[in-house]
Amino acid sequence: MTTAQPLAGVRIVITRAIEQARELKGRLEEMGATVLLFPVVSFSEPSDTKALDEAIRSLSEFDWILFTSANAARFFASRCRKLGVEHTSGELVRCAAVGPATASAVAAEGFAVDYVAKEFVGTALARELGAALAGKKILLPRSERARPDLPDALKTAGAKVTEVVAYHTGGVGAVDPAVTMAIRKADVDLVSFFSPSAVENLRSELGDETLTRLAAKAAFAAVGPVTAAALRSAGLRVAVEAPLATAESMASAIADYFSASARSQAGNL
């Protein structure tokens, strides 16, 4: 293991959807890691778009759109395009995002980003914007599996919330059987998670006994406090917590963890 390749010989599992894992995979491989893709989360358009379509067609009636994930921005914008609704004018509605990764996705879809939460959790938007949301009409496009914390906090702040399902969060996608076998045999060094859904789906896919065996040999990495909390709720120790939902943040946090482990082992020799 060298400074140039701090992850040489390390086997890392990425549980993100394939289309979202490419950047992190590339960065980890540059650092010398062997990367295994195990997409335990998949995303698709919702089967029923009636409420979403009604909200999109009445965008001008809302004061704010709050985006809590890059997926929310992408699927919402895609539906706008399919309906032929212009969404790129900053005059229509103000937009807020949870964290820089979500803000980048929102901006890439043509929305003007008026506010980015300083703390990268959904409820931070309600807490930080505070009085600015009182009496305002808020549109909240999310997954059907999103937690109720944010809409509850918004309502407590006096906002009028319209929550719509912008995308569906599904289960395990296509997986290489060799990767599945490696995970079941715990022949990996670290498993990374970007959402509570990924934690839930992996637990469902592997079963508690296999997951416990995996946890005895491999470290677990999470993006942000919400995903970390989901791991702890499942009885799993969080060895790495990346502060930002970006490939660079996760890769750096993982490299720091293994570099620290290597130094500790060297010191014990």
C-alpha cells in the first residue's frame, strides 16, 4: 500500500445503482482498490404519476420546491419534459437542495438553486429556512420510501406541504453471481452505502445471519448521518462516515480509514 495507491489490495463493495456507481468505482480503482458492484437499490418512474403531474402543471402556484436527492431532481425534471412543462425559469418557483451533490443535480436539470442546506439532512431545510417557509406552499418530490421527518418538520414550521412521488425505489438489480458469492463468503474488506434503502435491501437480500458474518470481517461505510443511523439501527458498526454524498468524499474517507488502519498495524509490529 503506497501513498499513491492507499487502497492497493483492498476489496470494496459499492451498493449504489450501477448508473450512480461509476464515478466512485473509478476513483477507488485509481487508489488501487478492487471494486465489486452489488446494486441493492434501483430507481424507476412511479407507476402512478397523477399527483406528480398535477403538481408539475401547477408549478407556478408553489413558492418553493425542496429537493432532497439527486434522483428527485432528475426524475422530476424528466417528468416535466415529458409533460412539456417549462421548469428552467427561476421566476417560476424557488428551489432548495440538501447538500452540494443534490444542488449540482438540480442545477444540471436547469433549475436555479436558491438555497443549499448547510447540514446535509432533509430536516435541515426546514430548520435553516425556518420563518421563510411559514405560510408558503412547498412542493416536495421524493421517493415513496422517503422518511416522514422533513414533511413533518415543514408543517411544524407553518408550511403548506404537497408531497408527491417522483420516483420509485426498488430492490436489487442485476448482480454478477461471483460478486454475490464473495459477499456471502465475507471475502471483502468494506461495504459502502449511500442511503437507508440500501441498508434495508442488503439486509433483506442477505439475511441477518449472513450479514452478521459479513460484519465480523468487513467494515461498513456510510454517506451522512441518516445512512449511518440506518446501519446502527441494523446493529452494524459504522467504520467510515463520509460527510458529503459525493464520490470524492466517500473515496477520501475510505482511503483515510485504511491508511489509519495500516499505520496502526505498523505501530503494533
